[in-house]
Amino acid sequence: MKMTKIYEGAYQWIMYGRDPYKPDNIIDTNQYVVRTENRCLLIDPGGIELFAPMLAAVLHHAPVDEITDLFASHQDPDIISSLGLWGQALPHAKLHAAGLWEGFLRHFGCESIQYVPIPDAGGVINLGSVELQIVPAHYLHSSANFNIYDPQAKIFFSGDIGAALEGPGQPVFVENFDAHVEKMRFFHQRWMPSNQAKRVWIDRVRSLDVEILAPQHGRMFKGDDVKRFLDWFEALQVGIAV
């Protein structure tokens, strides 16, 4: 699994993905870790098949007792079906996820991890040296969906928004936006059901200072490509599967 540091200051943002051992019939996913001096947050830690490599990868950066928090953007299995195994490895950790999805996510196993329900309006995750903002992204594509914004690192974790379905050997950042568009189009038109929700989200993100837009599938956007993505997504008609 490829490891890429996307921010390094008083704390770190690390992206894991591009798993060369991933079965062909499982989509590739990006997992993110925020590592502070004595805390570690796992963002969308992945499916059950990824638990062992993710745990091994994170232990290179933090001992088990400092992996204190997990975040699930929504309820999909590629996001958090590993929850039961993390619960065995991290009995004192907290899971930050939508209050609406608690009764569903517990089907993955959540006996020892503390479930911290996120209200519809969002909230914060305080890791001591950094406070991350939980940003609503409802109906994109889940009815209770959240992103994370770090105003200090200027990183916006966008979950399935900005996703592209590619093979495991691709670059981690978009290199040619125009060529990348066709890798995103079907995903967004098929999985994003609401133009109204899309416009609300775009206005919200445009009000923030974002240098890196980090989705859960595919490549990250940086610099001017963040604005290019927002402009492209705004013009795209979504929810057209019917």
C-alpha cells in the first residue's frame, strides 16, 4: 500500500492507497491519517479486507494506544466495514460518524469503540494540537454524509465527492485535469442524486481556503485544480440515472 505525506508541520496528514494486492473486483480506496504529537485519527479506514495492511501501516507512525479516533464519512462498506476489527484492536477509541447511521453502522461491530454521533449540522474533532471541522455533505451521495476540513493544513477531505475509479498504480495527484474529467463523470452522475445538495456543498467549500481536495477514491486535487473541480462539478447535471 502506497504511503504519501500530504502535509507535515506540527502534525501530519498521510494518505494510504494504491494497494497493488487489491483484488480486481474490489474498488481502490484512499485512507487518511492525521497524526499529532500523541493522537492519531483514521479517516475512512476502509473495508474489512484492508484492516491488516492498514493497521500495519499506521503502526509505523503511532503505537496502538495513540490511535484514539476514527471517522466514517458515511455508511458504505468500503468506508468502515472494518469497524469490528478496529474495535478489537482499539478498545478505547472513538468513532465519529453520523448519528443517523449509528443503528446501521453497529452491524459492522461496535461493542468496545465509543460511538460519537455527529449531528446533521456537523461539528469538530479536537486532536489537541489541531481542531478539524466536520462539514455537512448530505445527499452527496449518502443522506447523512460528512467531510473534514483542516483550516491549518488547508486540506479538505471530500469523501466520495471528487472520486474517480482507477487502477491501483495511478498517480496520487491529478496531473491533467481535462484528461481526468472522464474518469469522474459517470461516478458523479450516477451516485450523486441532487443538484440542489451539490450547489449547497459547492458554495460551502468555496467559502473555505482549500489547497488540497482529498477524495476517498482516485486522485487528489491541489492548487488551481481544486477550483477547476468545483467549477466542473457545478456545471455537471447529477441524479440523471432515472
